[in-house]
Amino acid sequence: QVQLVESGGGLVQPGGSLRLHCTASEFSLDFYGVGWFRQAPGEEREGVSCISSTDGSTSYVDSVRGRLTISKDNAKNTVDLQMNSLKPEDTAVYYCAADRVASCYGGLLRPPRSRTTGLDYWGKGTLVTVSS
């Protein structure tokens, strides 16, 4: 079954670290751009970071730059999000998404403007709670 599965979420104290994983099944992330998004309670989903399918370049939103690092492991077919110096405002459900032709800039994986259906694949999310 073609799917993305997130893992690695949990409860962590402020200032702590977590490493999230986005694992693809039945397709190779080698040819896909991947983005991490998050949705806090009562808030809209927002982009956090992405990695390009073309050159492996990365992008982050301002609120996480310097604290979060996205990376791709082609051997494991995963895209990880290393999260350091976590803050309570990082609390959210974190989702990953993949797309073959999306653009990665401004921390956001963006489908072509001509497309009406959104990104190709989404995971179901993993909860990150930052609290003392």
C-alpha cells in the first residue's frame, strides 16, 4: 500500500529534542520533494520545512530556522526532522507530505499552481507535546 507514516513524536520538556521520521511505503522518496507541516490545536495547518526533489536543497520557516533540521536518508527511504531547543509553541500534530513536482521554498512544499488536488501523499501525523 502506498503511504507515508510519521513516527517519533512524544512528550518532551522545553529545551529538549525529538527526531521525527517520515517513512514511505511502496514508492521511493528519491524522486519526491518532502515537506513537514504541523497543526496546533485550534490553528490552521502550517508548513515547517521542506526538502527539494531536484537538488536536495532545504528550506525552513522563520520560527524554526536554526532549531529544526530536515534530512533525507535514501537508504532507509525516510525524511527526518531533527527538532532541538523545543518550545511549548512547537506543540502540534506533525505531518509529512510528498510530491514529485512540488516546489520547496519559504519552508513550504507547494504543489504546482495549475493543480487543484494538493500534494500527492500525506501521512496521518504524529503528536509532539512540549511541556514541563
